[in-house]
Amino acid sequence: MAEAVAGGAILTGAAPHPRRMSLSEAAVARLLILLLVALLLGIIALPLASLLSKSVEDGSGAFVGLRNFATYFSTPTLVASLFNSVAVAALATAIVVPLAFTYAYALTRSRMRLKGLFYAAALLPVFAPSLLAAISLTYIFGNQGFLRGALFGNSIYGPIGIVIAEILYALPHALVINVAALALADGRLYEAAEALGTRPARVFRTVTLPGARYGLISSAFVVFTLVVTDFGIPKVIGGQFNVLATDAYKQVVGQQNFPMGAVVGIVLLAPAILAFLVERTVQRRQVALLSARAVPLEPKRRPLADSLLTVFCGLVAGTVIGTYGVAVWASFITYWPYNLTPTLANYDFERFEPSGWDPYWTSLKMAALTALLGTGLVFTGAYLIEKTKQFGAGRFFAQFLAMLPMAVPGLVIGLGYVFFFNAPSNPLNWLYGTLAILVINSVAHFYTVAHMTATTALKNLDGEFEAVSASLKIPFWVTFARVTVPISMPAILDIAVYLFVNGMTTVSAVIFLYGAETKLASVAIVHMDEAGTTSAAAAMASAIVLTAIGAKLAQLGLSRFVFARLQRWRVR
Amino acid sequence: MSTAPFLRVAGLTRRFGAFTALDGIDLEVQRGEFVCFLGPSGCGKTTLLRAIAGLDRHDEGAIWMAGRDVSRAPPAERDFGIVFQSYALFPNLTVSQNVGYGLVNLRMRRAARESRVRELLALVGMPEQGTKYPVKLSGGQQKRVALARALATSPSLLLLDEPLSALDAKVRVRLREEIRDLQRRLGVTTIMVTHDQEEALAMADRIVVMNRGAIEQVGTPSDIYQRPVTPFVADFIGAMTFLDGVVTGPQRVQAGSIVLDCAGERGFLPGARVKLGFRPEEIRVRGVQAQDANALSVRIDGLEFLGAYCRARLAPDHAGATPITADFSANLMRDLGMAPGQTILVALPPESIRLFPVEA
């Protein structure tokens, strides 16, 4: 109504005078894009650049070319770690991808019951720090574990434990990709095949698999990268089995050998960049496969297949929930495995660490700030890139920078931040060890997924909103605030919760960056586990999981009840 | 041609919750016939086609194909080929692999399969294109490949679900002639679903006009056009002006203050309330005299230019009468120098007036 009145005023002659502002709308857009590029350069590109330059310097900062790399590849223990990492990651990938594909197939292509519940169960690991799976495994298969016998005398501390824990941790990531790939299907293709009298096996081979092929490839690369670069799990359960990620930590934190740490970081970057490139190519191809006239597939009832898939999903979901559940349960008992009396003593963190609950509150503050500032930056940035027309080169560069973190493992970003912000010559040097750097680092680390969510939401908006606004002489920032943000509220909330959950659970980047006053909960878990107080570590991890799940549930509730009202215009 | 129908559908009913998509459909299709299911969207024509194919299950009724009850048979056991509105070509297979897809299922030998595929591609006018992938083809070419794939196994029934929609106008007309020609040559019994009346009139041996899950009329194109049995059919196929009237005597009706002769319509008793209709192109202008049967003095209220002809809105002199729609050829317009506002004399030939019962 207000708009109608205002519009009426313009029509009836109270037209505004030609704007005599000091800055035109185009200039504002240009300035904002410039600001965005500068910001992204500072938080993403420069830290990475300093990682690269550190890798070709010696300890005193002199240029040494590729000598560090030569040293690296001629040090047997370091090369052994490289092989260990690749072997563990390859094995985990070979197991996770078929599991995730079958699980996703059940969720999308069967008439299995309780799909929502099964999906939620498999996503559980997303809400926990990766090392929680490892902590659980030590309870189950560790020296005091109740299923120790199942390992036939092998130790869980080492490759076996790493692979099992990584499988649990990587499963949801592979699952989400495969669900997306399998959800897109043209029902008519299946009908065409059926009408031609095709046997189910051939339909699967010629229609289902080709359609989902890109999801399989993409998830394989994503899982491989996740496992190679994960720090938490090998730290907790790796024992004497060294991998790249723990090497990087030892070189930088233990031996203060920054150049060698940088080299390990760059070695870690290689599979990640490869995965990123494959992912990009694959996504472009996937889109082209589905025509606009495709009709969504509605799975038919197949009693035998449906029950087999239900059993399979039950086993997988049961394993996930069971494993994580053990850690949560163990956090509430007195002394595993001798005294199983329920207790809250493990949550009295001061008994184990002088900092007590402080790391938890620091994490909460850090995650909340990351969500708040990150969402603002990401969404505004995506809007500038997607909807303004000025400064094409700047927008292109900003888009590139926004996509960059996807290719960079957290550990590598963390190393980059150490080298960049720890350098005495950097005027921002004072940031090192503050809460601010943890927030900035987390925003940068998780930028890409958030950016892609925002971009997708913005692409779904009518491209003519800005043109209409321009024709009504309304500057784009008014349209942004009055139309774009309210319409995109569900996506914005999604981004905020994504950043919050990851801020709560992240270990790999922040392990290099926290200071005495800003120790995070996830770092505290590492310390408590190192100190042998596993029950306290489990308790802290459980606190993180519950907080992260709480945030997700709050989002779902909010979308359901609050936004359902605010977004009434969506309902026809 | 044997007298037993190739396809028989009896009492076919399909409900989606409270909505009845098909309401007791009875239909027979002869061997070699080209039948069109025609109707507005949501009339049940696609549902009927999919029930015949076995892709959707029906709730009641039965389907016989070549004397065999296939009501519960899966699609693979029904012997038909189908072309979908979305081409549904397998994007990861080449044109040849698409066409040969059903032949592989029949475990045909490789050499025989390849020669059959070549034959089919030649048949649909696409030789030498076998190694391409569907994405590289135009919409019309993809339709041809889909057609070749459907025909590959020599099915005795060809089902076409809006095969020509989503193509541009010129391609549509050309492909429609080609499909008709191919169907005649192969003699394959064909059912096509369409919402385009022109397409149905041009291609079908018989048209099944459907509305709200029921069959309104079955007949040859000229039957349907010239002798529509319900106002719906009359209005859906071609255009028609409807007036409310009362039968006043044998072959006489009154609509408002206009009294009209009508020929050939029987079965209505004097006093019966009827709907009378006539087509725009049947209104005569040339050489009409005031004393002619059904001559009316009308004012030209509006003229809509449509290229080869004009659609005119005519207001009869009698106050309160419903406006009449008439089509005047460009030729006629020029000869008579017609312009809006003019008053002219027109006649409604008695044999062109159709009477329909008024629904209670």
C-alpha cells in the first residue's frame, strides 16, 4: 500500500528532482564491488599467496627455489606420510562412494518408508567435529573397547581406525552429492525403456548410472580430498601412523618449521584442486543432461528391492547413530568401562582443563559472529556479483575469489593465515591470536558453499527486478533491502546456520590460529584427548553436537512457523 | 481388415483421490486406423493413452489388444511403441543406439540390428546421422529419432503423446504430414494425443473428443466438424455462436425476438428450450434479400483482421440480441467495402443451424 501511495505521488506531479547526489548509483556499485574484491583478496588470496611464497623460502626468509620440496621428497618419513594419506583416502573413498550411492538410491528411487529419518540420521556427522567419530571408535574398539575382539588382535589406533572414522565422517558429504545427482531424473526415460521391454539391470546400466555418473565421480573426489586433508581423526586415532595433515601440524606447531609446513600444505592442495576442477566440469555436464521438458520420476513400489534397501539403510544409519551415540553416552558415565554409573562430572571441564567451559563459550561466540558477519558479507557479495551490471572485470574476479576456498582444505587456509598474519611486516599482525582472526578465517574457509547457496537463490529471482527498479528511479540498494533480502530469507537463514555449524565443529584451520584467550571447544577436545581425558573430550564434543543440531532445528522451526507466515506470497 | 477391433477399451475408470480423470471410457480402434484423442488440457486424453500403454494403472474397466486382455499386463507385454512429448531420448546414447535400444532387448543379432537401425533412420529421413548424440539434434530431428525408436520393434500399435507440441509452426506442419504418410505406408494402428484441433482434423481417420474424463464424440474429422453432437464439441472444434432459444414449431426456433428456420434437426418438441449454434463461416452475405429465409439486418460492430479473413462482430437490429460472430473472406470484404458501423443484410442458412438440448 505504501508503495502505491508513493507511486501515486510521483504520477501526480510530485516527481523528485533529478538526483543531485555526489555519487551516482553506478559509482556506488563500482565502489562496493571494489571493496568486495579487496576484502576477498585480504581474507582468501593473500594468505594463500603467503603460503606459496613461504614454501620457496628458508627459515630466515631468503628465496631458495624448490629446495624445500626437494628436501621434502627426500625425507623418507615425510614421503611415507604422503603414501599413508593417499592409501587411507583411496580406501575410504572406495568404501564410502558405493555406500553413499546405494543410500542415496534408496532415498530417491525407492518407496522405502521413513526416508526423512534415514536422511537425517546419515547427515548426523555433519554436526560433529570430525574427531568425534575417532573418539567413539576408541571407546568401541580401543584398548578397553567392548568390541575389541572384532579386530582380531589389530589395533584401532592406526590405519584401520582412521579409515573407519573417515568413512563415517565423509558419508554425509558423499550422500548429499549423490542424492542431488539421483534426484534429477527424467521419468519419461524410464517409461521409454520400460515400453521397449528393457530388463531392470539394463535400465540401471543405461539410464540410472549414466544419469548419476557425475555424482559418483564428483563425490569420489570430494571424499578423497576430505580424507586426505582431515586433521582431527588421524590426530586422535592415528597412533604412530603419520599422514600429511598431522605432519603439517607437527612441522608448524611442534617444530616451528614454517617452510616445511608450507610444503606439506601445498602437497595437500594438489588433490583438492584436482577435485575442485573435476567437480566444476562435472557440474556443467550434469546440467546439460536434463532437458527442460523432463518429467520428474516417481519411484514405483518394488517390495523386494524396497525392503532390501530399507535393511541396508537401517544398517548404515544404525552404525552412524550407534557410533556417535557411544561417545555421547560415554560422556555421561563415570569411568569407562569399569564404572558405568551416570554422571555429569565429565562436563565439569575445570577438573580436566583450567579453562573449563570457556572454550565452549568462545566457540559459541566465534560461530555466532561467523554466521552473522559471514552471512552479511556472502549474501551482499553474491548480490553484487549476480545483480549489478557495472565493473564486469571486478565482478568476475570476485566470483573467482569466492569460489577459491572450495579448492583449499581448511588446514591449508589455516597455514596460509599463520604465515600471512604472523609475519612481523604485516600491519594486521595484531589480529593473530584474537577472536577476530578466527572469525575471519572461518568466513573465508566456508565461503564457497555459502556463496553458492546465495547465488542459487539470487539466480532464481527475476532478473528484471533491478531493471524495473531502475525504471522507477529506485536505486538498487533499496530493491536489495525491500525485495531481494526478504524474498531470499530462507536461503539467508540456511547460509547462517551452515556457517554457524561449521564454525562450531571446525578444527583443521583454527588449530593454528587460536590464542591463549581464544581457545575453541574443538581445540580443547584435541587437548583433552591428548591429555588422556577422553571422557571430557567426548563431553565437549557432545556439547558441540547438541549445539549444532540445536541451531539446525531452530532453523527448521523458524522456516516452518515464522517464515511460513512472512512468505505467504509464495502460496498461490 | 477384420471386423474385430484391434483395440477395445471398456468401462475404463481412473480416479486420483476425489478427481475422476477417466470416467467409464468405452472405445474401439480398428486395425490400421489413425485415431486422435482431442481435448483441452486435463480432459483425460493423456491418462487414457498411458492406461492403454500400461504406464499408469486404471481403477476399473478392461483393455483388449488384438483379442487379448492386457488390462493388468506390464507395458513390455503389450506390443506398442511410444513417442513422448518430451522426446525422452537417452542422452548418453547415440542416435543409432537409441533406435536400436529395443532391438537389443529382443536379443537381435548385431548385424541384423544395425541394418534395421539404418533402415529406420532412412525411413524417418535421417540417414547418416546415427553417430550423433541427441543434444546435437534439433527438436524436429529428435522427434524423428524418437519415432524411429518407437517403430524399431515393429509394434502393432503406435502411441504418440502430443508428439508435435514444442516444435515451431513450420516444422510441425511438415512433420505432421510425414507422420501421417509413414503411418499409411506401414499400416500401423496409431493413437495420437493432441490438444490442437487443426492437427487432429488434418491427421486422423477418426477423432475422439474428450472432456472432463469422458468421451464427448467419436467420429471422422468431417463428422465432428459438421455434426457436433454437443455444444462442447462444436465450440472446441472450430468456432460457433450460441443463442438461447425455444422451439416454436416444426423446424422453427425463436431466439430472443428473432425467429429462425432450421432444417434437419428433429427430436425437439415445440416449447423445448434449446441452444442453437452456427459457425462463423456459414453466415451468408452475398446476394441476400430481405425476404430470404433467416435474413437479418445487422450492424458491424467490430472487425478483427486475421490475414486471409476477418472475424466480424455483428449486432442484430433487434434490441438485446446476442452478438453474432462471422468470418468474412478478404475477397468479400473488398467487394462489399465493409467497414465498422455499417449495417448489412446477412442470412443464416437453415441447414447450418444446429440445435442442442439445454442441460438441466
